[in-house]
Amino acid sequence: MFRETSYLEDRVMITPSTQSGKKVRTLKALSFLTPYAKKYRKHLAIAIVSLLVGAASVIALGHGVRVFVNEGFDHKSLYPFLFLLATILTMACASYGRLFSVSWLGERITADIRTKALNHLLGLSPRYYETHGSGEILSWLMGDTTQLQILAGNSIGIAVRNMVTLLGGLSMMFATSQKLTLLSLLVVPIVVAILLAYGRYVRQLSTTAQSALAGISNAIEEMLEGIRTVLAFVREKWFMETYTHLSHQHLRATARHLHARGIMTALVITVIFLSVCLVVWLGCKDVQTGNLTKGDLTAFMFYAVVVASTGGSISEIMGDLARASGAAERIQRLLDETSDVVTLPPMLRLPDLKGDIAFKEVSFAYSSRPDSMSLCDINFHLQPGEHVAIVGESGAGKSTLLQLLMRFYTPTAGTITIDGIDLQTITPESLRKHIGWMPQEATLFSGTIRENLYVGKIDATDAELVEACQAAQLASFIATLPQGYDTPIGVKGVRLSGGQRQRLGLARIFLLDPPLFLLDEPTSALDSSSEAEIQLALDLMMQGRTSITIAHRLSTVIRADRLYVLEQGRIIAKGTHEELMAFCGPYQAFVRQQNLV
């Protein structure tokens, strides 16, 4: 998190254009919005009709101004006034329909995109999260989708309305005075040239600014996750310096983007309105010569202003389009990510699990360090109902072994089978529902104790919750709380002690009641008395079920049916506690370190 290198520079280096060499066109990048919009045809139809009626009302308003000027002052007819009133009321109703339907579509489409992206993230393997920070992902899910919401719920509607108004206004200008209209159109090539010259540049600057914002989000997310570490090491100033550095990068990138966008807008507006002034001056000459009536000139001026304003707003919309284009590219890149946990045909669903586990010549290396094997030529076989333990120094590969069994990763080489079935042919979901996995640190979620217990079993009864918590030595503590099982535990269980968090994690395992236990230091945060009581509950629960336990405290596993000693990713010895004490030097050293002899 705290590094001197530029996050912004890193992010620019992996943008799609530099990563693949392909320049994704804006419309192509945003085309994935279309399937979402098609789901809501009714609201889309209302939005389109409202946009067309609103644009037509603006054009009709110009005709009403013409009639009002030509006839309203000379006659006592109410027609001009009534026409203007009806047109204004129609425009107001159309504006309401456009605002509601287009905005609702934008919100609905954005919600659908976030849902799809989140669902896709849940299908990716842990390897993906090793290279992408949570702040970066949150920036995509929230910040980038907000840019799309602005586009879908505002800018596209304005663009459609302006295009219709622009075409209608030009048509009415041409019908009023062909000469003045042709003179007005001479400015179009200049405006198009400005938009083409600056449009791509503005989009690039927008992408850079959004990437810088993702860097800030990632840094803040990491700080909040490790706030105790930041405070304990007195690194508040260090973090603020890092944040300030990233913030300045973002501000500089944003300033460049706003500067370019402002120049583009100013140039377009200047060119358009100067041309309008010139055309109006020539129109006044035609009124003096009798070629145009006052009403015609007034209507022409109205249409010219409408065309100019809609044309000037194109540059604003181009800015929104540029930002949304960068956002769409990043979200599309996320949706294109695939899980490296491959399920091979026939993609079996595991209806039940007996617990026969075999590792055959299994090796594995993390993608972040492919030249360093975390596991090498692992071979072992567990019969159903056996309890084995894996011991070894930190970094020997013990937790990695369990994560391969959970199908968080795919072995680099070799085969893992469960009940004689290749693990890679079993869908991860059907496998994991039969496994009770307890990591070194129990992951808790914001909410209540009850809600966190439901992670283990969503339809658990109150009696089952109490029984599981009693087995995990947690029920007596919960009974002292005013709200009992409905007590909020704070973000990531911050209101609980380390031991209470671990007990809550174990209670979830007890609720699940699985046929296979994978326990990674399940009692590391407990005192000796609590550890002994919970170990007894675990022993009772694991009777007749296959279980693998990783432990640094050998007192919790010396009664296992078999122990494997892991060293630098290799199994160097196996046997019972007594057998290993007879011939395995490293195991003997572990025992002596813990004063078990």
C-alpha cells in the first residue's frame, strides 16, 4: 500500500489500448448497455416517445413565436396565445415523462450491471484477488457504474433529444430562409473538426483520471482494513503522505481532463454563437428589404438559438461519453476475466461425499511466483473417516494444500481425487457444500451474531444455533449480551475478541455438520482451557468423518490417525506421533520446542 512508485503510472500501463494494442471504439465499448436496455422495453418506449414529443414541442414553440409576432399584436385572436399555452403544457408533460423514464432506466441498467459484475466476481478464483486490490474493484463496481448511470440515465436522453431538436430546428430554419440556413451550416465542419481533434484526447485523459481515482480508493480500502496496524506502528503520517501523493496525481489528471474538456466546449460555443450573430445580422437586412417578416426572423432566431445550444451541448455530452467509455472498457475487462479453476468434462455435481481423498504427484506454484513451487510431488491417501494432521514450519505449504482441496486453485501438476473422482471434473459449488473449512482467521461480516451463524446454515433453527454455540464455547458469552444472538458485531467482527471470533467461526462449522473437515489452526486464538474444551467438541464432531488439521500446537493433533511432516513443499515423513518420535528429526524438534516431552 505504502509505496513511492506511481499507482497512476502502473494503471496507465495496463489500459486496454496498451495491453492488447487494440483501440476500442467508444460505441463498441458502450454497446454492452444495449442488452440491459432491451429488458425494459416499456420504459424505453415511454422514454423515446417522451423525447420525441419534447423535441417536437420545442420546434412547435418556434412556430408559435412566429404566429404570435406576426398576428398577436395586430389582431385580437386568442389563437397565438392558446397555441403557445398548449405547446408549453405538452413540453412540460413530455419533460416529466422523459425525466422519469430515462432516469429510471439509467438506475435500473446500472443496478443490473453491478449485479452481473458482482456475480461474476464471485465466480472468480482467489488468484484474481491476489493481483487486484479491493479498492480498485470497488472503484469499478461503484465509480465506473455511476459514470454509466450518468450516460444511460441522462446523457443519452439529452443526446437523442438534442439530435431530434437539431434536425427539426435545421428543417424549420431551411423552410424559413434557405440562404441564412446555408450560411449557418458553414460552421458545421469547423465544429466537427474541433470535436474530432479533442474528443479522443479528452477520452484518454478521462480514463487516466478514473484510474487515478481507483488508486485512491484502493489505498483507503487497504488502510481501513489494516487500521490497527497503521495505528500500532504510528504510520498515520506515512499513510497521509501516500494518500496526498495519490490525491495530487488524481487532481493533476483531473485538471488536465477538465482543461481539455473546457477548451473544447469553449471553442465549440464560440464558433457556433459567432456564426449565429452573423446570420442574425444578415437576417435583419432581409427584414429591412422585405424578404422576411418580423415573425419569420424571430422564429429563425429562435431555431438558430435552439440549434446552437443543442450543438454546443454536444461537447458536454462528448465529455460524459468519454468518461463512460473508459468506465465501460474497465467493466467489460472485468466481465471478460475468467476463473483459472477449470472444471473439466463431464462437470459432475457431487451429491454426497464419503471422504476418500488421494493426492497423486501433486505440485503447485502461485502465479505471483511461478518459479517457486509451493508444493512438490505430494502423495498421500486418506480413507473415509480418517483424521490426519499436517505439521511443519510456516511457509511449508500446509495451507496451500487445503486450498487445493477447496478448489480455490488448480494443481500445476498431478491429480487430486475425492471418492475416486478427479477433483477437476467436480463443480466447485457441489464440492464445497460438503466441506467444513476453517481458515487461520475466521472471516466475519458486518451484521449480527445470528446472521454470521447463518453463513454456516442459512435455515438453521434457534435450537441448532444454540447447540452449535454451546459446542464452540460461545453460548455463555452470547447469553450475557442484551440483544443475544441479534447483537451487532461491527465491521469484520471488530466488537469481538480474537478468541470469540474464532469460536464464532467454529460454530458455523458445527452448524454445517459436514462429512469432510479442513481445519487450519482452528484453535490458535484460544487459551489452553478453551482449546481443550473445543478440541473435545471437535473430536466428537469428527468421529467417523474424514478430517485434515493443520496445527502448530502439536498437543491438538498428536492423537491423529496419521501425521504428515511438510518441509519446503515436500512431505518428508509420515506416521503416528510415536512413529515420528522414533525416526523424524524435524518432528522431534517441534515436540521439544513445545515442551511435549
